[in-house]
Amino acid sequence: MTYRAVLFDLFDTLVAFDRTRLPELTIKGKVVRSTAGQLYEAFHPFAPGIDLGEFVDGLMWSWQEAERLRNEDYREVAAPERLAMLVRRLGFDPAKLDPDAMPTLLATHMRELSKAIVFPPHHGSLLRSLQSRYRLAVVSNFDYTPTAMGVLEREGIAGLFETIVVSDEVGWRKPKPLIFELALARLGLDPADALFVGDRIDIDVAGAQGVGMGSAWINPERTALPPDVQPPDYEIRDLAELGPILGIS
């Protein structure tokens, strides 16, 4: 198969999330890695009556509720929406808080998350080689586009991609067809012209197959293919293996 474009998932494909880079926080005698402590300190001036335990419980609830909603029908719950859920859970109306409260909460959360996102050095050289022969794009399930863009810009690779489509912009997450179709429309390509590369067989591979794209599954643990799942066109353990497949030495 000859492709004209290669589209990538972001997390656990182009970049990795290293939880050990998150700040440590002691909750009920247990040390965890979380942004919760920084979020609490940022929000406390706007709501001084809230204690840390109450805040952490609300933050965990908002995360679980957002995941529940996403899993129902793959609708995205954007980061500002999830943080508003947290604030309401704590008993506040986001619209009645100080105007700086919600932007401060969001900026703090995304700043701390960004510190834990790691870009493997060998991915950069591969992407630059691929970009000399293929059109590149990113299609990501993530709840805040500016952070995804910021990470790609920080690593000096944002300019390699013709379009970057993030689910909070679209309102729907992979494997919904719309998010793939939007990327293809921006590229002006038919599905058969593109290969999608991702680490999730149920979201990345199945979603790409659903719109007629080729698929490459990054499967470092050699996890068995689930029953009744169509195999990907390619299965690799590391992104570097994509080079030979696409004629890049």
C-alpha cells in the first residue's frame, strides 16, 4: 500500500506520560503523584474555606465523572468543563467566583501536566525523515488543545504537522469517525491515502479502520489481539519500526 500521509495519536505514541514527574502529595497518610496539591494552592485564595481533603475528593470525583461521560458515547469533556464540575461539587458557582479563579485553576493543572509529558529523542529524527516524504498530522484524544499544542511546540515538532486535531475542539473522541474525518478533510485526502499510528487497538486502530484508513498498532508488550477485533495492517513495538515500513532507513 502506498500512503500519502501518516497521522499519529499523541499520548503513548508520539509522547509519553511520566507520572513520576508529577509533584508528590500526602493524602490520608499515603504519598501519591498528583497535580492536586498545586491545584488546591491555586484555588485556595478564591475559596479559603475548602480544606485539602475535600478538594482532593472533589477532584477525584470530577475525573471519574468525566471518564464516565466519555465512556458512554465518546463525547469529550473538555478540561474547563471538568474543572467547572469540580468547583460545583465543592459548592460554588463558577460564574460567581472571582473572574481569575477558573483560568488560574486551568493554567495550574495544565502547567503541571505538561511537566510530566516526555518526548523520546529518537521520535524527532524519525518524524523529520517522514516529513520529507509524507504529509503528517496528529489526531489526539485530549481535553485541552492549547496544552497539546504547547507540548509539540516545546519539543520543536509542531511545524512538522499540517494539522493537529484534538478531541476538545471536535467535541468527540476517537474512535468516533468525525475526528478522523476532520483531519482527512483538512488534508484533502481520501482515507485510503493515509496510515494512522496509535497505541490503542480499540480506539486508534478500530477508529481508523472504521473510516477506511490503514493502521499501525504500537504494541510494546505484545498484547494479544482481542477477540473479534480486525488486525491492524502493521504491528510494531516502537515508533522507530515505522521507518522501514514506510521506506525510511
